[in-house]
Amino acid sequence: MQLHHFLLAIISLAGTVQSFWLADIPHQGLAPFAGANYPVFRNVKDYGAKGDGVADDTAAINNAITTPGNRCGKGCASTTTTPVVLYFPAGTYLISSSIIPYYFTQMIGDASSPPTLKATANFQGFGLIDGNPYWTENLNWVSTNVFYRQVRNFIIDTTAIARGLLRRNVVFNMPKGNGVVHVGLFIESGSGGFMSDLTFNGGATGASMGNQQYTMRNLVFNDCGTAIIQLWNWGWTYIGLSINNCGKGIDISANSNGKQEVGSITLIDSTIVNTPVGIVTAWSSSSQPATAGTVVLENVALQNVPVAVSGPSGTVLSGSSSSTTITGWSEGHRYTPNGPTNQIGAITPNNRPSALLDGNKYYARSKPQYESLPASSFVSVRSTGAKGDAAADDTASIQNAIDSATSAGKVVFIDYGLYRLTSPITIPPGAKIVGEGYPVLMAAGGYWSNIDNPQPVVKIGATSGQTGVVELSDFIVSTQGAQPGAVLFEYNLASTGTPSGMWDVHTRIGGFTGSQLQVAQCLKDPGSGTVVQQCVAVYMSMHATKQSTGLYMENTWLWVADHDIDDNANTQITIYGGRGLYIESTEGRFWLSGTAVEHHVLYNYQLANTKDLFASELQTETPYFQPTPNALVPFKPNASLNDPDFASSCAGVGGNCAASWGLRVLDSTDVSIYGAGHYSFFSSYSTTCSTVEAGETCQSRIVSIEGASSNINIYNLNTIGSLSMLERDGRSVASWQDNVNVYPANIAIYRSG
Ligand SMILES: *[C@@H]1O[C@H](CO)[C@@H](O)[C@H](O)[C@H]1NC(C)=O
């Protein structure tokens, strides 16, 4: 998947405005593989940008991106070695052609006074920020391999551009030429994750987007011709949209040669005001593919929206010229719990546990940016001696920085670097930690070498059930070499009031310089089931322990590398990570907003004996090497962690039964999943199995609900490459053939009862 955090806050602050701490702190980020004197942090004003609304700053900004250093631009596949945090102080930056953020660039504006990027009247180019240019006939970066980017705290202003100047390129890239002139956000392709806090004012289209899947939260559209056009998707979850005074809300009617292009959308906790048509669909009982254009709505308030949903032959769901709220509605296939029934109409909304709510909506919180704090409130890990050079042992220095900052009520700043840890570190209650451009903490040395004795690397809370709250953002936990006993995150805290939060905090297992798990060590060997021991990398990505509770996760990606990011051919590698995200919290109360867990051997997500869990657009991929070897190799199932053993449950099931579960739910209650994409594209590195023609035979089963589980709800479940879409206690509930969608198979509503 692709990792974007696009956070565009348009904020007006009353009172004193001080400059943003990120500008004022010492800049000590170190990219150990980028060459000497490589600056990670770059303030565009130090590179000649004026930000005065008069000078053309395009060249200065692009210069700050491209030099110094050997950055990853034209012809470069991807990199982890040359990160840049490109900082824009407050001001107005005139832009006359596209700003092109090279691979691993984060563009960050002053959060307390967001800078304006203003297009000049004679602007030439595809977009103000062109994240993936066509320097040749192809996108420069493979759209599904664009990782670790952010754009946040900007106002993007195209009001000076005369009508038509952007038109050629935009219309050129869109299947429906409907006179689009200005498009705020354009996404053509990729496998995305998460965006939030965007405001779109005016324009023909607010956002025009095609992608596999996304969670998008807190998007405001004012006075747009159409707020959102979906070009294509597999699944998409919108939370907290506010669409005001637009011609249309969301248009998902795209089709080509009589086939619909949009798989499904889920829209919850949103409002649409003064807009003639809320959602435009092409769904009908005879449309193709059978389940394409599926819509699920829950808690959508309308005010002066005469048509809530329209279809090819007119109104499908009436709205109101005054006010009404759609408590629940769907068009598509239902399994409640058996099916399919192909239905249009009202549904009973999910029974939402009050522990997950803020008013009548699900709790959510955007990434804290600490814009009201001065630079003196931040403690750099370098101040306690951490090196981040991928060589020194930084365990004690990092622990010291965390402890001293937290006890002084300050925020820990992890400057960019690769920090080796040789024993576990503990994040205590009260800690606030923020990274610069995704620094990496790596389990290293011999501490985690025993595959039969799992030990945490980063403990959040010292012991299971310790009370308190933490805020963590923008960093990665990894390993250096094989650490088969490593549990990268152990979440122990009981955050019983305000939840703890993890925003843009990830695991990355292998596939980068410094990991010693790259092409040289772990080149794929399709067809050979021989396990290279030095590529058995981790025991588990993340464990939420029994007494833990109250964690909000947003845009978190737990990734066992399938390819080497620093290999210019993106060569595939075989890395073994045992388990993905395991939640066994008895109190529950977890929010997984735009999370993904990929390529773990036994399962990606597993919930056991838990409750009260909200998720949007869960995304998983099965390891590409399976079934050579299958999911029972090289990790022995551990009964005390409720690992699947693929023994009795596989009896009588043919095909690739012992394959990683995308999602396994044991003895859990009150789980509501708003969008899920569980994908199995490969069988022993061949993609032939994941086609409709081949019968989706990559694996036999992919989602399982077992035991004393109740009130498990999944909206827009999408699966690829699995014969059975969903199992209940070892019995297949739904097959892909019954639910064919644009590429995945889709179920609009699943209810376990
Ligand atoms: C099984 O999991 C438990 C609980 O985490 C752990 O204490 C034990 O060491 C694990 N055993 C093996 C063989 O992995």
C-alpha cells in the first residue's frame, strides 16, 4: 500500500501567533546513508523562497527538494536513504509550475499559521503539487509503491488561474469530461491509506480520486460543483464529511464500456447541506459487475438535499427539502448472517457501544501538532546522546530522553535517524513522542533471538493495565537483522478516559538500508520452501495485552516488506514476520482508523476475547510466498496467544487452507468494521490465482469469526484471491462467485447476529 498522510488544516488562530516549534528547534536529523552533510530538514526560505506573495518561489522550492544530496527523482524507483522534511514558514508562496516532492519528502507548513501556495495567473502544469509526474509515458513511481509521504498545513489557492489553464491535463486524465476546471485533489491510482482534515472551497470538483482503498476523515467541501468524483475504487470509507452548497455530493457512477468502475463506498457520521443530490450511483439490479456501485450509509444528516441517492433511472432514496437523518441504508449484497440477498433500502444501524462514541459519532482525533508549544517544550533524543547512525547502541539515550522529557511535561522529538535498540524501551504514561520524517527504532543485537521466547521491543506502558495516556506520532519500529523473538510494539496502557493515540506510527520489517534484510540476504526464491533463518525477522508486529484499553490508531501500517525499497528494481524479498496486530484486551475500546497490516505469516489482524472495537478500511495482504511454505512455517502456533493452528479447521477444506488470515475474530463482541479489504494476490509469487478466470484460488479462506462472538458487523467487506470470503466457525458463509465486484468480491453488509 501507499502511505500518505495528507493533512491540510486551514486554521485561523486568534491571539498571539508564535512561530512553529518545528522551525525553531535545532535541526539535528541525520540520514546515515545519504552521504556527509546531508540536510534532512530544509526550510524553503533558506533555499531562496521569499513567501512574500510577489516573488515566484517555484524554482527555489523545487531546488530545496532536489538538492543537495542524491535524491530520488526521475528514474529512481524508491528510497529510504534520502528523506527530506521540507518546511514552509507562514507566508504566500507564488507557484508558476508544479512543485514535485521527490520520493520520501514531507511538506510541512507552519501549523499555527499555514502558508498559502498560490498559483500564478499563468500557472503551467498538472497540479500545484504533483506527487507523481509523468516524465515518461508512465508515472515516475509505481503508484502502489509510493511510501512515507506527508503534506500538511497548507492553503492551496488557485483562484488567480484563468478558466481553462488546468483543463487540458485534468480532463485528459478523467474518464468523464464534464467541464472540470479546477480540481482540488486528484488521485489517479495507487493503494492508499488515509487522509484527513482537508477543506475544499469552490472549484468544479473538490476531489477527483481513483485508488484501491482509503479512509478519509473530516473533509469539508464548500461551493463545489461536485464535492467528490470517484474514478474507480475497490473500497472507500468516508467519515465526517461535510458537504455544503455543492451541485452534487459524491458521484460514483463512473463506468466504462457498460461496466461500473467504482466498487463500493461507506459513508458515516457525515452531513450534506443545500446540495440537490447527495450520492450519484449507477447501481441497478442489472448493472455489471454484480455488486459494483455498492453503497452503505450510516448516520448521515441531510438538510435541503431533495435526492439522497440517485440511480440510472432516477431517485433511489429520497432526501428532504428540510432536515432528515439517514440512520442506515444500503444497496448491495447482505448477509445477515446468511445471504446473499441483493437489496436496496433501510438497514438498522450498527449497535454502537457508547464507549466508542463522542456524542452521536465515533470518537476521532487528528494528529496533535503541538502548535501552541514553544521550541523549549521539546527534548531531542540527541540531547541525551542518541546517535541514530544505524551503528551505535542508542537504547539508554533514547530511554533517558523519553523519561526526562516526560517527567518534565515535555515532548520527545526523535530527529531523523536509524536508532539501534539492544534491549526493550518503555514509553511511560504521559509521554508524547513525535518523529521527524519517520525515524526508525531498530531492534538489534542478540536480545530477541529466541523464536520461542517473545519479548517486546517498544513497550507502551510498563505492565499490562498501567493507567495513563500517551501520544505517539511519525516514527517507525523495525529490526536490524533477524529478531525472531521480537514483538515490535506491546501496548499495555489502560487509557480509561481520553484514549491514547498513535498517528503515522508504523512497523517496517526488512526491505530498507540498515535492516540487513534486503535483496542480498533475503532474495525471493519462488517454489523453494526452504526458510533462510536470517530472514525470520519478527515474532509479532503489535500486541495489545489483556489489561490494556483505550487506543486510537490512525494511519498505522504494520508491514513485512515484500520488496526492497532501496533496490531500484524493487526486487521482491522473502521476509517472515509471525503475527500482525493481536488485540486481546478484555476491556477493548480500540479505534483503528485507516490501518493496514500486511504479509504476516499466521494472521494480519487477530482479535480475541475483546470488545468495543471500531475500524475503518482495514487492509491486509497475504505473504506472497505462501503456500511455499505455508502458514505453519516457520512459526509454531502458540496456544497461549490463540494462534491459529490450521489443524482441525482445515480438515475437509481443500486448496491453500493453511494461509495467513486477513482477519480472525475469536470470542469477541461489539466489533464494527466500516470497510475491509483482505487481499491475497499471490500463490508462491505467481499472481495467476487472483484472477476471476482462475477462480480466486490463492487461498481457501481469509476472514474468520469464531466461538462466542456476537454483534460483529462488517460493512463493505472486499476480498481478493480467496475462495471463501468469510467463515463462521469453520463454515463458509460467502463465496466470491456470489459477490463479484470490480476486482474484489464485495459484501455490503455482514452481521454475525
Ligand atoms: C507463547 O506466548 C506466551 C505469551 O506471550 C509466551 O510467554 C511464551 O513464551 C510463548 N511461547 C512460545 C513457544 O512462543
